[in-house]
Amino acid sequence: MYLINDTYYRTKFFLTFVLIGIFFTSVGIIFIGQILGKQIEGIMLIHDFYIILALITGSIFIGLLYFANIEYQKKDAVLLAKISTLTALISVFIIEITGTIGYIEYRSPDVDSAKSKIKQIFPLAHSPMFETMEYAGLIGTMWTGLITYITWYFKEKIFINNVLKNALIVLTFLAIVYALFISFMGIVPTKIASVQG
């Protein structure tokens, strides 16, 4: 029993179904936010959803590199690898866009803004934590872009060439650790603001 499905078309169907599900989940979150009059909360839920999605696709990609049986399922393995990295890259762009929208709201000069509350209660949560997260987060786009480029350019060679395979595993693992660290830097200030709000 292999990790990947036996047929290429079944894999394509499954991936299409998952991508459609991701799209409708995103639209549903935005729609609920609009109905409840909580637009910024809806945007930040999208932000969180795509962070989790990027982490999951990164983990799937590592598992694929380790366990895929390239000899029998080359087309399936390459397709899954390409879709995983592309999904992660799109997720990172959506994370950047939604994070920027949230950051604009956060930066509001109002006395009751999240930034004002955080600076009153725990200044370190704003700087260096939140400030570092905002700028260090930009590296993720380039990092994910590099992994995606290598995967799409070398295709099946990423499974055959041990140097490429190990480099991608290390790069992806470090990207996941980096994403968790950056997320933590954003979670602490956000929780402080929400408790006080």
C-alpha cells in the first residue's frame, strides 16, 4: 500500500476537490464576517486559516519527499509536490495581504486601538515582538517562492537526486519552524488586545 493514490486521475480529482473546498471555506469566512459586521475579524480568520494551510502543505511536502514511491507513481508524486508547493506559495501571499490589512487596522492612532492597548499593558509585545513579526514575515514569501521554483523546475529529480531531496526537506522544515516562530510573535500581542477589548 503506497502513500499516494494508484491513479493519476484520482489524485487530480482529489486535489481539485480540496482546492475547491479551500476556496469555499475562504469565501464563507469573508461572508460570515460581512454579515456579522466583523470585517477585520473575518480578514484575520482568513489570515489564520492560510497560516495553518501553509503549515499543513509544508508538512505534506516533507512526507511526500520521504515516502513517495517514485518508481511506480512518478506522475502522482510530481503532481502532489507541485500542487503542495504552489498552494503554500499562494497561501503565503494571502497571509501577507491579510496581514497587511490587519496591520493597518492595528496601527490606528485611536486610544482604544489594539496597538495602544498593547503598549499600555505589555510594551514588549509591540516592540520587538509585533514589529519583528511584520518585517521578518516578508522573508516567508521569498523562502516559499524558492522551494516552489526548485520543485517546479526539477520535477521528478527532487525525488531521485538525494542532494535536491535533502535540501528541500531541510528548507521546508526550517520554513515551518520559522512560520511557527513568526506566528507566535503575532499571537501574543493579538491575545493581549483581545482580552483587553
